[in-house]
Amino acid sequence: MTDAARSGYDAVLLASFGGPRGPDDVMPFLRNVTRGRGVPDERLSEVAAHYLALGGASPINAQAMALRDALAGELSRRGVDLPVLWGNRNWTPYLSDVVVDAAGAGLNRLLAVTTSAYSSYSSCRQYREDFAAALTESETVGTVRIDKVRPYYDLPGFLQPFADGVARALADAADNGCGAADVEIIFTTHSLPIAMAEASGTAAEGQLYVSQHLAACAEVMRRVADGRADAPTWQLAYQSRSGAPHIPWLEPDVCDVIAGVGRSGRRGVVVVPIGFVSDHVEVIWDLDTEAAEAAAAQGLWFTRVSTPGTDPRFVAELADLVLERVTGAGPTPSATALPARPNTCPPGCCAGRSRRPTTAGADSVEDWAGSGYARTVLAASGICAAVPS
């Protein structure tokens, strides 16, 4: 590894959502996730039942560890001597504890890779706020700095595993008597409040969350259709809504879409969790359980495509993102119809529910790093918090 690379970053931080490690963790974990939102325990108990039905331990922890190890191995293979740490937003190992350990080991500048590929408050800016909170809680403000790689929904290593999965699913459908004209491809992602989705770009860019997903779906289907004489129709649906009923969220729900496919006379559905990087509880429960049951109720043939997980092409793409920042290279070209995202988040992007002017004009970890402020500022309104160097 070059001196320039070492002087730029001391470690990579794989940041994930986190999940319970056993039945006793489930309710405390869900209270962590919903803290400050006024969600009653009665509602949390409904969600807890999904975890408990799967044994109480979320698979996301093992998946994050496997991805951490795979990314570390890929960086090492390329001669990049950066350790890969792992921290969670909502359960152990907490980001603040990881930051304390990093600082104690002299790892003071961290480059974060998150397990979220798209632009929105919850998948981008909230991570940066959580990094700022971790620095404050660990009392490492001014000592440790955390930067974040850009959204990566548009990169081939993320998209090709989905395309391969769809192609295999169509072959399986044909083996079960369902031709392409009989099958609907349903891409799914996490639903968001509509106001949050509308604030997922900058004011000039407009809504990015939905447009990025549509661009990713279109590119996956372009790759699937290449060389085929026929191609099934597709659409984007949403899953895992968790908000109050009176707040509008993105629709349609995947189960409603499946019901419509059944009424249309077609014979099968292929569900593709394009919004997720690993097969965690929301994928397993909402799709393998609820969506599969909805398909069975309609008499539809059903299959679900796997997420990238630790596919070597996906891991290599994450390593490329790290090297973009380590070397100062420009962003890798987008594989979709949308332009590549810049290496650092532009001012005003991914607000919570509205775009407000930021304190002193700073709007990202990178902005605050040069702001000269002595303290991290955490803004509950959705303004991004960050840290001075």
C-alpha cells in the first residue's frame, strides 16, 4: 500500500443496520430502531413475531460479518492494507463502540461503506448523522473522522447478480410450464414516506430514491433481455411499510401487485429484492413468507431472486468504491441511464422530510470536516451532522 493511501484513510468501516442476536434481544432492538417515534409496544410486538418465527436471531449479523471478511480479503488481494471494521446503527457492535476501539488503535480516519445502495434520508444521510452521534458518544470529536462512499445502486457488480438471478428464475419458470409471457417480474424495495422519497435528491435533482430504483430495474431487465427472443414485463413494488396509517408511503405493496397478477390471468411471479444487499429478515419474512403466501392464494408459481450478499462481483465493486476515495479518482461511470453520483454527497441531498438550510452552510461529513467547528452538531430536523477534523 502506498504512503498516500495510508495518509488518506486508516481503516474501512462497514456500517450496517444491525439486528438481534437472540429472542431476548428482539424487543430491545426494535425499541432502538423506533426510539423517538412514539411507536407503541403493541405494534413492535407484531414485528417481533417475524423475528421470533425465524428463531429470534437476525441473519443480518452473519451476513455483515461475511461481507466484512470478503471486502477485507478483496482489498488485501489488491495490495490495499486497510483493516475493515464493522459497526451497527441499532445493535451490537454499536458504531460508537467501534469508534472507541478504532481510536485506541490509532485508526483515526475511517471510510464508511454502508449496506444501503440508494439515495434517501434513511439509506444515506441518517447513516452520516449516526456517524456524528457515534463520534459524540465516544468523545472522539476532533480525533476521529468518518467519510462515506457514495450510493452504488448503478454499478455492474451490484446489478449483474440480480440479472443472473432473474435469468435463472425465468429458466426455472419455463421448466415449470411458465413461459416469459406468463410471468411478471416484480422488483421490490423498502417503502418510504412519500415526503422522504421526494426529498431524496437535492432541490435541483428532485426525487432520486424512486428514479434510481427504476433505473436499476431497467438496467437489470436490459441485461436479462440481451440475447432473448422474449422478455417478461416488469414493475417496481414496495414492501416493509412500518409507518402510521395516516402518513402516505410509497405504493403499491408487493402483495397487492401479486394479487393483481393473479387476476390478470398470468401464471407466475418472480420477485427481485433490488433494494437490498443481503437476505435479512425483511427479505425473508416479507417476501419468502408473506409474498409467497399471496402468490399461493392466487395459484401463482413463485420464486424469489437472491440479493448480492458476498457475490465476488459485488465485493469487488465495493473495493472499487474504497479505491475511488483512497486514490482520489473520479466516480466509476454509471451502468444505468442515470449519471454517476459524485464521490461526496452534494449539499442539500437526502433530507428527511423537507430541505432546510444547514447550519453555517455545512451539509455533509466532508463539509463539516473543514468548517472549523469544535463540536459535532446533531440536528433532529434531518440536517446532516458531521465532524470537524
